[in-house]
Amino acid sequence: MLGRKLVERLARDGALAGEGISHAVLADVIEARSTAARSFDVQVTVADLAERGVARELLDGLPDVIFHLAAVVSGEAEVDFDKGYRANLDGTRLLLDAIRAVGSGYRPRLIFTSSIAVFGPPYPEAIADDHGTTPLTSYGTQKAIAELLLSDYTRRGFLDGVAIRLPTICVRPGEPNLAASSFFSSIIREPLNGREAVLPVPDSIRHWFASPRAAVGFLCRAAEIDGNALQGRRCLTMPGVSATVADEIEALSRAAGEDAVRLIRREPDERTMQIVRTWPGRFSTKRAHALGFRAEASFDEIVGVYVEDELGGRIEAWT
Amino acid sequence: MLGRKLVERLARDGALAGEGISHAVLADVIEARSTAARSFDVQVTVADLAERGVARELLDGLPDVIFHLAAVVSGEAEVDFDKGYRANLDGTRLLLDAIRAVGSGYRPRLIFTSSIAVFGPPYPEAIADDHGTTPLTSYGTQKAIAELLLSDYTRRGFLDGVAIRLPTICVRPGEPNLAASSFFSSIIREPLNGREAVLPVPDSIRHWFASPRAAVGFLCRAAEIDGNALQGRRCLTMPGVSATVADEIEALSRAAGEDAVRLIRREPDERTMQIVRTWPGRFSTKRAHALGFRAEASFDEIVGVYVEDELGGRIEAWT
């Protein structure tokens, strides 16, 4: 989803980090939907980064900028231990090693989408930029390891890495996925489309959000910042909106009325609760802010982005 | 060195964590010196954990307690990137996976020697137990990754891991090694044996120390603590003595006089300085203390342990 939206933006802009784009390669384990770009070639390839040799082939054109978004999501990495480590750890390491193996001064900007799942409780009121990574899921562990590798490979001069810890992306378009966070989007998206949504956790749960549009903005910004400005600290927690489920529901009500809110069915799920209750609710993201990363200012704005980008700017009256 | 001293203590005690020892397997890439134990068998084996299948063989006897001390040291891991990752990351992961593969409820206590090299500047006055891991060496990166893996494998129920972050062990017996920290021991050990030592850094450098005897005590304590008391936080910074090079030299003077101090030759080395200046100087190790881990109370005590354990309790008059 994020990859597709990133390519759409790049196709629109025709440039990244102040340079014209000449060529883009989209690699995924399933065939990516191609996006026509006026000003550059787009090549779509089906590839599994966790297979030895695949990363080397993907680097054939020696790209200046690499966005590494590939991941087995949190819920799935928890259910299938081997699959998560293979994709999220081995796949990332093979990519880093393939970049290093090119040599001859090749040192691309590598943007890695990490996650706030690298953090674990106990939390302070607002989690600061230097807070330690003590993940409580296999997914968060894999992301934290990838951050360490990216930092070390960057320090050694093998590449120029930036890891951005994404908030939970909300409102995600499309269908619910296996991420334990999926309901945060469903309870907005489904009602806005006249469908029922299931809410498995209490209204008091607080979490950290940014829209898909903001996330694409983070990716583009991460491509253009000066690596020296990072002073060796290559992992950045991204800005976001701190909101409870109740805040989400109020924003939905303001956007679409109480009829929409009535489509949310409360169905407590202990397994989801156990995962979600360990998640962080609020960050202080001074470093990212100083580096020019920007998210929405409220959950109303987040709902507004979904309505603009996915519903053509208007909510259908379905009642 | 630490492995040998640990086995000597186990041979002396005949027990660990309140249980009699029936059998010990010592595995190393070079042949370990065997230690006669009155009350249990000691089997010495040459094995490279980073080779696939080796860990499984080492687990044949389904040990209740595993001490994983194997490591390529800091200086060497910085010079030989591949060797460090192979031994410190791949070797550890293969061991964890081999334990997991046994299955059938096998869940041994795994004690992993991590290092304060997992930390990087900027530091507070005293580094607290929840300080984040932002290593500035490949060695520290590999240790931090191993900690994350150990924590996740423990959380998933595959093993019962405890990672102890060792202070710099001082005074190390024997010859200088490739660790960048080697001089901290040399400037005490060599003069106490009537030999010259080279000091590559200024007297003002502060660092965190414990004796080999204290380190063996940490290992034994880590084998006996109740895993539940760790509340999911499986990585513990070990207590130690915060001392400057000047403090070390004063302790040497008190133990052996100014003639010994005159054997220290100041020979500034920029490469060593660059590594050492990023090292931490002081910790607040409340968790470890509450869990019963104990180090020396002063650098004089650390010198005293060397004299007792390595010099038979007395310093030869060599002048």
C-alpha cells in the first residue's frame, strides 16, 4: 500500500531530493501494480529479497535511493516465527550485504521503514528520541535488529541509511490485514463506506497515528535530508497524532455523523488486547521535527486525508 | 579466559544454582584446557558454533544451563567485519535456533555475555538500566542484536535467557589481546610482573570495571536467579567500579609503589583513543544489584583480586 502510494507521488513529482528521476524498479513478492510515470521508466519485478542473490540483481542499475518497505506484518510475524525472521531480518541483511558487495564507492541512500513496535513498556508520558528499544513482539524485535544493522553498515561507510519509525498508518485503504493494528483503520474506513466494523479493544486505548499521505511524505523527506545532520543517529521516530479510540470515534462522528458511529460493533478480543495494551501512546519527536518531517495535527485531519485521497473528497450518504 | 575460570569455580563448587553438576561440555574454536573436577565429568570439544549443525551436536546431552561466552572481541570485530558478524551474530542465532529445534519442552537457562559496548554516547552522568542501546562499534552492534534475539526467543518460550552486560574485565591475566580495552589491564598487570606497559590514552579516561572473579560470580548468579523476577527484561547491566586511568595508576601505586608506576610508558594512540572516548564511564545498576549481582567496591579491590588469584597473594620485589 505504502509502496504504491510512494510511486504515485514520485510519478507526479518526477523528482526526488531535488533530482529528476530517470528510472524506478518496484520489487515485491507479488506483482506490484505499475504506475504510469510521464517522466521516467517504471520496471515491475517479482522478487523475494530473502532469497540469496535476489538483492544483487535488484541493484543492477545502481539506484541512488532505495526504499526498503518489505515486511511481514506484526500479527503474522507473531503467528509464523520463521516467516517473520526470514523476511524481516534475513531479507534486510541480504539487501545490506548486497549493497556492501557492490563496492567501488557505491553508497546509496537506503530508507528503511521501521516501526514504533521497537518500543516496549514501561513508557514515560511521552517517549523521547533517545528511548531504548525493548520490543515485545517478534516483529518489533526484527525491526530493532534491522535498525542496528543499518546503523552499523552506515557507520562503516557501506551505505547511507535512514530508518524511520512509522506511526500506525491510519486510515489504511483497502481490506483489513493481519496486523494487530488493523482495527484502528477499520473503525473509520468501514463506516465511511457504509459497512460494519469490529472494535476489539476499549475506547480508552491510546496510540500514535499518521495518514498514508504523511507516511509517503516521511519517505520522500528521508530521501533528501543531509546524512551529516543525523550525527550518527540514523533511526528517527516519526511525528504523529496521539489519539484514543474514543478520539477516533469522535472524529468519525464529526465527519460522518452518529449513523456512521453506530456501524462500529464492540467485540472485545483478548488476544488483540494483549498485544495492543503494550503499545505506546505518545511520542516527543523533536529530532524528526527539526529535520523537517511533518504529520497531521489532529485525528480529524487524518480522517480528512482518507476522504480526500480515497473517497474523492466526499462521503456518500448511505442511509 | 572467563570460560576457564568459570569451569575452575564450578569444579570447586561441584554445584550450580543449588543443584549438583553431573556433566560439563566445554566447546571452543581452539582446544580448551580441561579442568579436573572431583564430582563431575568434563568433556572438551573443538567446535565452531557458526557452522551449521554444530550447535545441535553440542546440545546432545540436553544441558540445563548453557553459558554462551563465545565472541570475536571488539578490536577484531572492527577490523574484520565478516568474522565478527559470523561469530557474534550468526553463531549466537544458530545456537538459539538449535535450542528451539530440540522442542519437547526443552527450555534451558541460557546465559549470554553481552557487553557495555551496546551503549553509545551521549551518556548521562550515570547510565540507568533502561538506557537505550545505540552501539558505535560492530562488536557492540552484534551484542545488542544478540540481546534482542535472546529476549524474543525467551518471550516465545523457546529458552530461558539472561544476558549480562559485562563491564570491562580487569585485571585480565595472560597476554594483551586484540580488544581495544586491553591496555586497561596491561597497565596494572605488566608492572606487577616487573614489565613495561604502554598506555595509549590520557589519564582522564573513565571506564567501568569488574575483576575476572566478579565476572565468574555474575555468570553463576545469572544461572540461579528466578526468570520471573526479570519481568520480561532479560538484559542486565552488571555492577562494577567506575574508575579513571589515573585511579588505576593510584591503586597500582598503593599496591606496588612508584617503581611499578614508572613502568607505564605513555604512548598516545589516536585509533585507540577514537574507540575508547565513546565508551561509558559510569552506570547505575539498580536492577542487577536487587537481583544479587555483586562486583568490587574499589579499584584497589580489583588489583587485590589479581594479586590473590594470579600472583599467589604476593607481589615480587623485582628491583
